[in-house]
Amino acid sequence: MLKGKSNLEQRRVKVIVPATTANLGPGFDTLGMALGLYNIVEMEMTHGAGIHVAVEGEGTGALPLDDTNLVCRAASTLWKRVGFPTDGFSVRLKNNIPLARGLGSSAAAIVGSLTAANLLSGGRLSDDEILALATEFEGHPDNAAPALFGGFVVSVTDGGQVRAMQLPVPPKLRAVVAIPEFELSTDSARRALPKQVSMQDATFNVSHAAMLVGALATGQLRFLRYAFRDKLHQQYRAALIPGLAQVMEAGEAAGARGVVLSGAGPTVIAFYTERELGGAIGKAMQRAFAASGVESKILLTSLVSHGARVA
Ligand code: HSE
């Protein structure tokens, strides 16, 4: 949830924004959670001095350093919408979220930018309006909503309106991610999906997503093994991610309650409850990726209840 000063005098702001995992298996374009891995967006009004961008960490040398940077485009769009004239600003990005891996790096850039730009222009937009604008940029709300609100978020787009419901994450639930060395753009991962699915597969996902939300919301974690299953996107994306099925099986065999593709991939995320199993689950997934010729990095991460906030 957005916190911090919102006065017209503020000229500089630093926002910390979490990585996110979207879909959670059956909740395609709907479910997401915030992870304990962060980017920092620092923004300063520098009247008359043009646009300056500096990047540290992930994306250094790859992200554009001019007004085409996603952070600049998001901020400029917000200022135009609220009628806030600007003639120069600088942005400093400290990025820990790897790009194009299914960990919400673009949602973090957009939400971090919109949160900062909103504060610098007097905080005229509500959180719901920021989410709507972030969803225009992303095309779907399932990363942007947990990046903004934190925790476990169910998002619905209906009649052009985005509604997001934040739910608590069961305190016992933990996650370990296997992040492959290669990038996969969301665009190509979406192009792999069919235009139509069968009623049977749609029903499978509706029932599993409903059980997943119920299990997480009530803490009935014994249902998670079934609830994380999906038939709408993972099987189609498997062709783009060598070893995906084996990595998911290896994580489950090592004790995870559920193993799913994180967002559009290629990262795989395993959810577990017994603290001591995290390392073994991670190693099992890493070995399974390696058996398919894919190097990966393992990260044990917490599931965090806070979203974007002033640092
Ligand atoms: N729900 C989206 C997808 C997440 O799976 O394509 C991508 O960030």
C-alpha cells in the first residue's frame, strides 16, 4: 500500500517495490503474490534539465537511459493524465529483480515509477487509479496489483475496470525460485498460448483456482498439492522452457506443496511449508534444469505483505 508524504513541495522521492509471482498455477492473469526481492526507484524533479536515467544492478547496459525507459514513460503518462507540467526529471534505478524471468520486473518498474511520480505531483491518484494505469501498461493486473498492494492479491478485470482484493499469505508458506539463465519475454510466452481452450480445461482451472484461493485464505494447506495445477498456460509454455515438467516434478518430489511457472516464466517457483526443505527443493529443481542443459540460480524468498512504499 502506498505510504508517504504527498505534498506539492516534494521534489525527490525514493520508492522500494517488490518482485512478484503471477498466475500461481491456475490463476492465469488473476492471482499474484509479492516476493521479498526489491527494486528501488529514485525520482527527482530537475526543472529544465531534460531527462536523465541511471541504472545499477539488473538491466545495466541493457535498459535505455532516455525517455524510452519504461520508468520514464510511466511517469510521463501519469503527469500528463493529472495535468502536472514537467520540464525535466532524473531517475536512478537500483534493480535486484532479474529482467524477463517471470518475476515482475516490468510491473516493479511501472508501479515504482507511478508511485514516485504520483507523490511528486501531489498524490492526486488513488491506489486503485494507479493500478488501473499500471494495468494499461502491463496488459494484465496480476503482477502490478501485488507489486502495489503486497501480499496475495486476486485481481479481476471487468468492464474495463480492475478490482484487486488483497488477502493475507499464510505465515507458514515459503517459496524457492529457480531462475534460469535465459530470458523469456512475456510477449513470446503469450504468443505460445492458444486462442481458444476447451470447456473441460476452463472448468479445470476455475475449480483449481477457487480451491487455491480458499486454501490460502483459510490456511487449509493440505489442499495445495491439487490446487496449484493448471491447464491454461503451463503446458503450452513448456515448449519454450527446457525441462519445465521435470523441474516441477523434482520440486514436488523434494517436498514442495506445489510447483508452478512464475508468471510467464522461465522461472519456476516452489511453495513449501517446512523451513528445512527449502534448500533441498531448490537443489532438486536446479539439478532438473541442469539435466536439460539449463543453468539456474536458486533463491529462497519470503512472501511479503507490503507493496510499493517510500524508502
Ligand atoms: N499472467 C501473465 C502471463 C503474467 O502469464 O502471461 C506475465 O507477467
